[in-house]
Amino acid sequence: MINWPLYKRGIRGSWKMLIIFAAVITMYFSVIISMFDPALGSALNEFAKAMPELMAIVGMNPESAELVSFLEAYLYGFIMLVFPMLFCILSANKLIVRHIDRGSMTFLLAAPVKREAVAFTQIKVLVTGLFALITYATLLGIVNCEISFPGELDIKSFILLNVGTLCLQLFIGGICFLCSCVFTDSKYAVGVGAGIPALGFILQMMANAGKDLEKIKYATFFTLFDSDGIISGETFAIRGMLALFAGAIVLFSTAILIFSKKDLHI
Amino acid sequence: MSVCEIQGLTRDYGSGRGVFDLSFAIDQGEVFGFLGPNGAGKTTTIRHLMGFLKPESGYCTIDGKDCWKNRVDIQKTLGYIPGEMVFFDDMTGTEFLSFMAKYRKADSNGRTKELLDRFELDPRSKLRKMSKGMKQKVGIVTAFMHDPEVLILDEPTSGLDPLMQSRFIDLVLEEKARGKTILMSSHMFEEVERTCDRVAIIKNGRLEAMDDVETLKAALSRKYVVTLENDDAAAAFAGEGLRVFEVSHNQVTVIVQNNIKDLISVMNRYPVVNIAAPNQNLEEIFLQYYGGSGRS
């Protein structure tokens, strides 16, 4: 099903972007982890106490003083949601619809390679990129914490948190990739593909903001990613994670199906 | 035996655009010219043959296989030159050719090298920095490198200089001699005249005419613009019984069909300053013959 030459090309085309995102993540991780102070509670925690509403909007309200909660609150409520999401949007656009829009898809389809294989290979490129980015963040978090605060990090919970993030990002990647296959025009594909996750994220921020708006959380898939619940091992949070993963598979399969059946004016 | 068959192919884009109830067949070993003005539906037809588009009604087959359902199978032995060359922007020509060979699992042997030599192409520069002609050559090499049995060529010589056009014609003739079946859309008279066995002309998505090239050539009419010394001489010249297309000041445009001698003898008796054969596009020439309006 997979076409290796195309896969290799896709990876070669994504690594620059991956390095940029990895660099940004490295910077945030280093700065935020250095602000953790196990004895006193960090400056950020003070800030969160002073302005709980504002910090809650971007998910920065740690449940406990543990290091893993600290990371979850300050890195996995915004940074690790937004940057991999950007990667999904850019990557999905580049992998399918841009080739159709420009016309370079012609060469990929004027060959004895099934359209299903083309789409599957490109999905694999996107998933590889996401996997690499989140694995890197996981290792970065563990190494950074072990150097600065040996033994403080609950590594098992932290890894689970990253698996949860991967599921969420796969779901977002699925949305972007589906849009890339449905639309023939790059600008609509990006508009809708970026619009849906962005809207979901904004709704979640609104739901976080206050009691009155809390019901909004039922309108966004971000609610399925319950990072607090994941690190405390709640069954409901794990189910949400699995639901996102299953959703991603449905989205990617639909994308393959649509791409295989659609009329291409190339 | 027909290798490529189009039967009742229809795709309506609305407002008269698309292809409508198009039918024709191309025989094994035949070079088939596919002509028509811009927007006539040539590329739409080719997209159906390539399996990019699903016919709204009708069907097309290559080697008896349905172009939409069995497209992967058909592509194994098919070569295609697209009407527009858009590559992956960050590759060099060499990288692209080697990528395409691996991508389609083709064993090109010495064929790629031979084609590069033939077209004097050095593919080592970046594709996006290549001139239109160079890109076209890369496209030609890509289409021919796996030695396909059927070739679909959409304006294959656009952007090539006359020398390379002529080399391309030689290549097509060689492939034809090796029994390959070729569909070629073109605007170049020489290209069609030298390579094609039969020609189909489509206009507004419908088949307008289809005939042997020899038959068409015999009946071809051409325009000549004769410039005389003054307007009076031009007026008198126009009254000589030749087929006059138009008179404008001291210039007379005449239509000649197998009777060039008549024109020459008339010209001998007049103060002719100059004579020119304006470029007529191929469709115009053929459509004139068929009594259709060559001007769209």
C-alpha cells in the first residue's frame, strides 16, 4: 500500500519544518521547566493564583504541585496543542491539495500507483512527522526534568500525557488531511482544515474561562483530551483519548476514500 | 484493432463547455492527431483517458480496459506528456527523473540517458529554475523513459525550438515504427502533417471532423497575402477571378487550393511588391475545408 520513494520524498520535504517546530518546543520546554520550584511553588503558580481566570483560559491552572502537573498545565494546555496543530495544517495542505492545485499531482497519478497508495503514503508522512515531534517533546521533557530535578517527574504519567496529545493531534491531522482531499483549492482546504481545529480550540478556551460558558465544552472535540484526567489515570480521560484515536482512523480512511473517487482536473 | 476507444463520452461543465457525446477509436500502431481551438475539450478528453476524471456518461477504454476503473493497470504501459508542466519545485531534473523511475517501479535501463542525449538536456539544475523548453524536455523524457506501448501527448512540443521540435517528430516516427499507439494534441501543422495518420478536430466539445491526413492535405486551402504597388492595382488584381478573401488598400488576400500556378501567372502580369503566407493555425485550415467557421 505504501509507496516508499514517495514516502522518502515526503519526509525530505517535512524535516525543515519539523526542525523549526522542534526548536520552538525546545525553547518553551527549557524556559518553563527552569521556572519550576518544588519547594516554593513557581513564579508561574503565583501568577496563576493572582489571575486564575486569565490563566485558566489557556489551560494554565495546575491541579497539584507535582512536576508532571506543572508540565501539563504550562506546556500541554497551549504550546503542545498549538504547534503540532500548525504542523498538521501546513503538512496536510502540502501533501495533497497543493499538488492538485498546482498540477504536480499529474505526475503522481500518471503512473501505475493506486490513488489509495498515494493518499496512504502521504498520511504516513504526516503521521511520521507528528510522531517524531511528540516523541521529541517527550524525551526533551524527561531529559530536561531529570537534569534539573532528578527523580521529580512521574515519567509514566508524562508519557501517557504525550500519548494522549498524539491522539488529539492525529485527530486534528485527520481533519486537515480530509479537507486537503475534499477541496480542490488550497485556500478552501486550509480555511476549513485550519478553521475547524482553531474554532474547537477557541471554544475550549471559552469553556475554560468561566462557569457560565462551561457547557460550551460539549461543542468541541478538545474536551475529549482531558490532560488533567490522563495524568491522574482517570478511565474517562483514557476513553476520550481512545475516542480521538478512533476518530483519527475514521477521518483518514474517509480521506483516502474521497481522494480515490474524486474527479481531478489536473 | 483499436487500442484506444472513446464512446459517447460526455462531461458537461455548463455554459457549453465540456465534451459532448464524443466517440472515436485509435488503432494499434497509429498516430492520431487531436486538434481543436483552445477550450474545445481536448484536455478534458485526455483527462478521461488518463483516469483523472470519471465520465458522466459514455466510456473510454485503452487495451479494452476501462480508463476510470482500471487506470492503474493501464498506466503500466502508458506514457503521458501533460499540457502543463508542473513539477515538484525543490528537485533537480536528475532527482525528478530518478524519483519518477523509482516511483513507477520502471526499469528505464539506458533509455533515459539516450533520451537526454537526443534532446541535449542537462537535467542537473533545479526544476524551478529551468526554462519552459527545458521543463518540456524533462516531461518528454519522463513520458518515454519506461518505453510505454501507448502514448498520450498533450501539445508535446510547446516551448521547444524548431530543431528540438524536429527531433521530437523523429522520436514519434521511431515509436510509431515500433508499433506504439499515439494520441497527440497539437497546434503545429508540420508536426501533425509529418507524424499523424488520422486527425480528429473537436470544437465546443463535439467532434467536428475526422479524416486521413492525406485526404485533408489534398484538400487544404492556404491564404496568401499579395502586396501590390498601389490600391488601383490591388483592385484590378482582385478582379482576376482568383478566390479573394479580402482586399485592404494595396493588399489582396487570396485563398489557394491546389491552384498555385494560377496565382503565379496572374501575379506575373501585375506590379507585385511582395507575397506572404500568414500563419494560419491548423484548426482554421482544416475547418475551412469542412466549411465550418474557422474563427471562434
